[in-house]
Amino acid sequence: MTYLRKPEWLKTKLQSNAQFVRVNTIVKAHGLHTICSSGRCPNMSECWNKGTATFMILGEICTRSCRFCNTITGRPLPPDPTEPDKLAESIQLMKLHHAVITSVDRDDLQDGGAAHWAETIRTVKLKNPATTLEVLIPDFDGKTALIDLIITEKPDIISHNLETVSRLTSSIRTKAKYNTSLNVLGYIASRGIVSKTGIMLGLGEKEEEVLALMDDALSVGCSILTIGQYMQPSRQNIPVSEYITPEKFEEYKQIGLQKGFRVVESAPLVRSSYCAEKHIQ
């Protein structure tokens, strides 16, 4: 199989300052999982240096095996009842201005982990009233009663990623369905919470499909969109079909804003939590 050479615009260098070192030390000391490091995010140092971090709850083993993701798939351990307190205390010690919380999929749990999610949000907000909060949630199989458990805790933004265009969803996402994800985004917006989604380019999508996805997301009330380059995390994951130029990303940004999104973050290194602290404003 032929692998595409990574272009210069995707090469980054890790930069650290006292804030980065403090966040990294606390993450390790408290046994926390961050999608920043496990997802090999190219913006990790930039975000940590600015006082923003993305945490992954409910363990590090996912019950799904999406072809774009390098998270371990298997049988997860039971949820850690001390995790909400540990996460809340860590955010307090890190003095974060903004935090993003995400999780693995927990199809092994009757509620998909929704109650643990709610407890985590509640505890984090109680101990960190000045820290703004975004949550990036699974689809919970589209069950609105479970999504309501999270909405009730009133995070500032609730995000759920479409990941890719409709045609490619079944080939790269395990179990997840395009229309289910759209319904989740629509339900969040209908309850008065800011609804946000993210997609990757370079998986074989066509421009007209990306534009159709924008229209779909806007039609259900989603107001924030992130667009980034898919980068193959390992040889076991689906290979990159194409590296999209920075100019094309900028074009998609302008189109998205013209179509009606309140915020569009679109660039090769953008990930769903990139510049998340600005989206609160």
C-alpha cells in the first residue's frame, strides 16, 4: 500500500513553558487521560500553554473500533467512582481557564456512561466555577433521555462530531450513523445549548459532500464547526486519501461562515477542541 508523504504545513514542534510543565505533571500524578496526548494532537503544547486541556473520562478502552481512531478497543473496566473528584481537583490545580471533556464509547454500560458524565460535569463545575466547560459526547445511540442527563448540568457547549460526510460514515465509524449524529446535534440545539460538531478531511470525501454536510448541520441548529486534516495515527488505521491544502481549508471556512455558522475553525492542524476557549464568546 502506498502512503502519502506528509507535507511541510503539517509538521509541528513541541513547545513548553511553565504552564505546560505544570499541566503535564498534574495529569501524570493524578492518573488522568487526555485526548491531547493519547490522540497525539499537534496542538497540545499550544493549548496547554494557554491554559486549556481536553480530558478523556470513562477509561481509555473503547467499545467501538472506528477506522480513523487509535484508541484501544476492547472490554473496558468499570467506571472509576473517584474520577469526577480527581478531574475537578486537577483542573483546579492546573488553573485552567477552559476545559474540554470527552470520553470513549461505553456501549457495555446500560446508560452508555451518561450518569458518570453528569456527575463529572457537576463536580468539575462545583470546584471550578470560573472555568468554562465544553463536553464532546458520544451519540448514546441517539437516546434523548441519556443526553438530557448531560444537558441538565448545563455545560457551556455540547459537541458531538459527525467526523466525516454521509457517504463515508459507515466505512470509517463503527456502529455510529450519520443521521443519528445529526439528530443528537439537533436535540442539543433544541434544548438551548450551543451545539458544535467537527469533521476530518482527507478520507476521500468530495467538495459537494462537505458542503452538503454543512447544510445538514446548520439545518438542525448546529452553530460551530471545526474542520481539520485526517492524519493516520497507525498503520492499522485507514490511510490518508489526500492532504488538503491550507488554502482549501480557508475556502471551506469562508463558505461555512457565509452559510451561517457562528464559528468555523478550519485549517490542517485544527482538531475539535482547537481554540475551544474562544467558542464560548
